Amino acid sequence: MRNSSRNTLRAGIALVFSAIVATAAFADDTALPTSVQKGTKIVLADDANNAASLLKLSGEYDKLSADVSFANFTSGPLRLEAIRAGAAQVGAVGDVPPILAHFSGAEVVIVGVVVTEGPTTIIATAPDAGINSLKDLKGKKVGINPGTAQQAIVFRNLKASGLKPEDIQPINLGLAEFADALRSGQIDAAVLKQPDRARYLKSVAGTGAREIEDAEGGNKNLKILYAAKSALADPAQAAAIRDLVVHWYRAHLWKNDNAETWARDYLVKDQRLSAEDAQAVIEAESGKSYIPDWKSEIIPRQQDTINLLQAAGNFKGKDLKAEDEFDHRFDGLNDKSESAAELHNDG
């Protein structure tokens, strides 16, 4: 009788354990909601209309299942503040703002990553600064905006050229101030993204101002979408963010084969570059965008950046692990993933 009771207990435990395992497996499969409720709204903190234009020009915006609007901010830290304040649920950023969010406990996680090949963001110099190579940055005044991808690009290029962060004179400025600070000689060099770099160099043509090519690995070329955990905890908003990520991926790959449309309708019409300067931007950024693997490529890249910044004295006092910056439910999504409308086409 006693043995029978024991066997019954063991069978019961096994049954409960099996149920737990099955429930956990089911939860993993369905953890990321896919059905977007009518009226769901998302605000994306954007930079110079870039994500908005990408989605709209590619035609992907019209396929979004949520009501997505955009608000422009000039730097990643400002986009993070917008999310903290509840003014946005998603932000389009580079590689360092997620580290800043992680360090500061901002409850924001990465949900999408694209790698864009080519010199999208490199160092530009002031007129007559006498900087012809990365090594010439020694002793120079370099614009730094803490918590941005531009900061990491400076540190990577210094390291590659045998210099240390203490070998330069860092001048803390907002990203929007870099170009004017270069023109006025307030700083000798700064990392400028396109189309800002094209505008700046045209305005100082003939003065000795120039671009300094990145060292190998100087720029990780990451375009990231990150989202508030509070939004991801809401099933309707989580589904809307998943849908946004899929269409954002498709839009990036659309741009690979539609550079002329991008130049005409974004760089010229929206960003007010001349047709000649827009074409120069396109030619300089001839690399293709692709959707990378998180585990083998992106998480190690992020860890390298964390280590670089912490070695330079940033983000002290915490052991930051790159994998903690990601919402891993989004891992594996790509341009071929079904959107919300495709998954729920029965209305």
C-alpha cells in the first residue's frame, strides 16, 4: 500500500513537472503578442525624420497595424529621455544609448538591429586644424557627446591609432552643436553623421577641413530600435512594436535597391541637400544594410563597446552584460517574418 502511494505521488509529481515544462514551452512560443488591437498608438523617437522617411518611402508605413507617429530629437540621450518621460515608446538610436539606458536603469531594451555598411559616421575636422590622420588627434580639442555612438567612434579610432582618451581634449557638446563648433574653431574635430557631414564640408570647402577615414572597426555601424519595458508589458503595444520592427527591417532592405529614391525624396526634399551633395552621400555610403544575428554578432559587438567605454572611465560601478540589453523575444525576427496583418488577415 505504501509503495502504491509512493508510485502515485511520483506519477503526480511527474505529471505536474510535465505540465510545467509544457506550459513554459508554450509561453516561450507565445510570449511575444502578435495581434494589434485597433486604436493602438506608438510614438517613435526619431532622428532627422530618418526612420519616418524610411518607412514611408518604402511603403512599409502604410502596412503598419498600429497608429505610429514620430518625434525628432537630435541625440540618443534625448530620445532616451523622451521614452523615460512617456513621450515615446520606441527610439531609433546607435550602439551607445542602449548601454546608457542599461547603466542608468532606464528599463529600455533592444528590439531590432540593422547593420549598415559604409562610412556612415566618421570624423570631420575644423578649417586649418592640421589634422590629416587619426594620430594627429593627439592634443586636439575633440567634440564629445557622452552616451552617444559618436563618443564610442572617437574612442575606437583613438585606440586603433595607438592613442588613449586622455590624449585628446574632450569638449562636451550636443550633437547639433558640432558643426558650428567646428566652423568657429571651438573644436578641432568631431564625429559627424550624414547628411550633416555633407552640409558641413560644403560650407567650409577650401579651408582645409576634411574627413578622416575610420580605422578598421572604428564604427560598428549599428542602427538600433529599443523600446520601453512598460510598453512591452502591454500586449497591444508589444504586438505593435513587433509589427513595427518587421516593417522597419523590410524598409532598410528596400533602401539597398532604391538609393536614388532615397537621395531624391529624403536627402534632397526632406534634408535640403543639393542633388550633387545627395549623390555624394549615396556614393560614399555604398554599403548594403543587413539584418545580423544577435548572438554571434551583435551581442559580442555591444560587449566590446561596453568594455571600451568602461576602460575609458565611463559607466563605472556596474558589471554590464550586453545580453541584458536585449528583449530576446525579438531575436530571430527579420524581413521575412510575418507582420501583424499577415498573421491575422482574417480581421
